[in-house]
Amino acid sequence: MIDGVLLTPLSVIHHPKGDIYHAIKSSSPGYQGFGEAYFSTVTKGMVKGWKKHNRLDLNLIVPIGKIEFALHDDREFSSSYRNDLVVTLSIEDNYQRLTIPPGIWVAFRGLSEMNILLNILPEEHDPEETISIALEEIPHLYHILVS
Amino acid sequence: MIDGVLLTPLSVIHHPKGDIYHAIKSSSPGYQGFGEAYFSTVTKGMVKGWKKHNRLDLNLIVPIGKIEFALHDDREFSSSYRNDLVVTLSIEDNYQRLTIPPGIWVAFRGLSEMNILLNILPEEHDPEETISIALEEIPHLYHILVS
């Protein structure tokens, strides 16, 4: 595991006309305030990443499809420096919210025909606050994500 | 139109690995603070409603599928008292955020095979704050929703 990363189980409330899926409340573990919510889709077999936020915590929820996430701790001060986490989220098999503190490299791959994540950020999007590198730059996880 | 109801166009950012869909920012029109985010799915042809919030503003976004919303103004003080709004939201045809103030009856119908909405509320869910009635209780809109 990576220090500060949280996986928080979420409720699904069954309803005959269509289920309700919890996402996040202001009292939830990992909630750091609200700045922006956006959706990111990822085509089956495609991998988005690596991206690292320097300042912001992410809260990721997958309401449709199945997405595999790979995380790599790049914080030299961290007790889990250079540790990894690979986790797959979906409503059907593992409906959890993934909270990621700043300083962690993140990539993700679409596994179903249609895949979407909701990201809740404590500030509005700021391109100055993120860094991107090519997938091949973290080779041991790249091999997992394209396997 | 109904006084206080907002339809705010949202951006779709095209990406070769999967598009990004904006949802809401803390500076967005209609944002009233953050208490909870949840998803509601609605099966094709099914109608959920009527529900009215007595205190909370809703912000509804449809990232997957196509959902028809019907709104009926039940606020006696409103300049649009007893007015209606019927609007269909989807990424493909009409990607907008629907902001609904308290005191409006809301129902919605699923039009695609898979339909999901994100609701952003300024407080955590409180069942005491909502009222539900049967669809038939607002007959002229019920007929539209089941047509």
C-alpha cells in the first residue's frame, strides 16, 4: 500500500427503476473540500498516464465500466517511497472510492467497453499543478498496464 | 422556463484515449456549496419521480446515456408558479448541467440502454428534506413521461 492512499467502500442502493451509487460526502474519509468535479472516460485497452498532482488530493469513483489504476509513490519523505498500488474498480466487483494524495504518479486503463471515472478535486483544475510523463518512464508498471 | 432553474452548457474535451467531460466547479453558476455527490441510474423506459426538495438545490449532469427531465414549479410565491420544463440531457445532443432550486417537483425517464446522472447537493442527503408523490399526481406531465 501507499501511505495516504485510501480505498473506501461505497454503498450501492438497489432500486427497481435503477440503482443509486454513493460517491462522496463532505464528511467522507479523504474529502478535502470542493473545487471541481469532472469525468474522464478511457477507451477499452487504452492507458492514460502518468500524471502527478503536486498540490491536490484526488477522489476517484468508477460508476460505469471497469478501470485498472496503477499508482507509484514518488515522495522521497514517504514511508512508502517507490511503493506501488495496482487496483481495479467497478460497480460489479469492487465499488470503492480511491483517494490519492499529491506526489503520487497515477495511470489507468479501460477494461470494459465503456469506462468512466468521476474525479472530485479540492481546487479548480490548474495545469501548473500537474506533471505528465510517458507511460514507459515507469517501466515495471507500464508492463502491467499493457499486459 | 422556471424561475431559478439553470441550464448551463458544459465542455467536452476530446482526447484520443477517452474524452473529458466537465461537471461543476466551485465558481460555476448554480454552485451552492458541497455536501454530497451521488449517482442515480434509470433503466430505459422507467420514470423516477416525483420528488421535491424543500431546502436543497440540485445540480444534475448526465455523463452516460440520455435522460428526459420534467420539472413543475410548486412555489406559490414564484413568478413561474405551475410552469413546467421538459428537457432531455445527453453528452451527444445536449450536454448541460441542470440546476434546480428547492420547491420544484422533478421526475426523469431513461431513454438509452444505460443512463446515469450525477447529483451534486449542497448538504448531505437528508430524507426529512424531500417529499415524494406518485407520477400520476401531476397528470399532464405524467402523460408526457410515459408517452
